[in-house]
Amino acid sequence: MPSLKDKTLFITGASRGIGLAIAKRAAADGANIAVAAKTSEPHKHLPGTIYTAAEEIEAAGGQALPLIVDVRDEQSVIEAAAKTAERFGGIDICINNASAISLTGTEATPMKRYDLMHQINGRGTFLTSKTCIPFLKKSDNPHVLNLSPPLDMSPKWFGGHVAYSIAKFNMSMCTLGMAEEFKHAGIAFNALWPRTTIATAAVRFALGGDAMVNASRTPEIMADAAHAIFTKPARECTGNFFIDDTVLYDAGVADFEKYRVDASKKLLVDFFVPDDAIPPPGVAETLTRNLLGD
């Protein structure tokens, strides 16, 4: 089975949720993880810090380097990448997971929140990728993964929250452009997005509470999908906009029940999943409306 043993992953926003799940899956192989996130002290609503994440990663079998990083701060990112390379001998994989969200319409979106989303989502992804590229060029199988959606320009994805959608698609445009720019360097740039909502503390707190969490899949589906991408040859796997269960189905997974939080609840389809993104066999029957109510 392909492994990430001794590979070094630089993951933004890895103190909790999907980022931490990806880190722990790689750690199970014996990977090295740079936990690059802002949370050094416990959040009043959300569990996890870079230090508790590091403990979980090491318990899972990997090595961890907790780093206080604000992806809006160029020097912060540069220093973190340098420390990671110094500690582990390089960087093999960069995961742009850090993101900010505000599902508000134009008139209800303060410019401070607009700026935050664009600084973290688009600019942060560009900056972190740019900073890691010199190290990735020295890796034998370098990957960059942006947790961002397929570039589906359907108006329905924009009308309700144009500021957030632009910020999120900004990450996807980094995927598109950098995949083309660095294909001759052999660095893979891909995007990964969940078909359904994912049960994270942020979803419970900021979006839909327990009802949404129970109609979601666990973060482990994204972690397993990311692992499947990272173990592909970089030169043969770039410029893709992957959906989590499709990646896993193509890798031989046929049973997705283990990822459901509550098997008695229909799964909510996430934002930004294109209408033509056909689910694997048996999955369609487990789905209900998407978050727009379609």
C-alpha cells in the first residue's frame, strides 16, 4: 500500500477539523507534520490548539511541529516554512486548509469580514503555496492541495453570499493557474472538496448545530481522499478538482457508510458541488437536498 512515511506535510489550519484529520491520517504512515495555525490558546467555542493537535499527531504515529502561523502575515509563513524544512529536512506536501467563511449577502457583509475572507482564503493560499514551492521543487513527489471547490460558475453558488464564494473560488483559481505554471517542475496542484457537509466543530458552532452535524460525514473521508491524492505520482496527477468520495471510489473504496455520523439521517450535499458531479454507486440514495435547498 502506498505510504507517506517520512514525508513532510505543511498544513495550514491544522489545529482541528479537516486539517487535523489529514494530519493524523498521514501520521499513521509515519509522516512529519507542521501544524501551521493561529490557535495557540483554546478558543472559547472551538476545541483544539496547535499543541493538542501535535499531541494527537504524535499519538497517531507521526512527528509534529506546532507553529503559530497567521497566513495573512508573510513573514509568519516564511519563518514557519523555514523551521519546518530545518526540522524535517524539507517539505513534500503543502495543504492549504485555512479558511474563513461568512454566508452573508452583499449588504450584510462588513468590509472587515470581506477582507478577512480574501486575506485568508485567496491571499493565504497564494502566499503559502509561493513560500513552499522552493522546498517542494526538491521533493521527489511534491503535492499542493487546496481545500476548495470545483470551478463551477453557476450563479446559484454566488447569489446568496458573493463575498465568500469569490474568496473560496480564489483558492480554486490558484489550483488552476499554478498547476499549469509548475507542471514542468513536477509539482502537483489539486483541489479537494467534500460532496457532503463535514462534521466539524466549526460547522456545529457557526452553521447548523447538531442537526447539520448529524446529516454530515466525518472529516476522515477528506483525510482518506487526501491521502489517496498524495500517494499518486505528482507529474501524473495535477490540475484536478476532486470530490472526496469520487477520489476514494476510484481508489477502490465501495462502502462509504463508515463516514456517516448518523446512518439514519440523509446526508446534506455541500455548497459548490456541481450538478454533473455524479456520486459513486449507492451514494445518491443517501443524499438529500444541498445547502441551498435544491
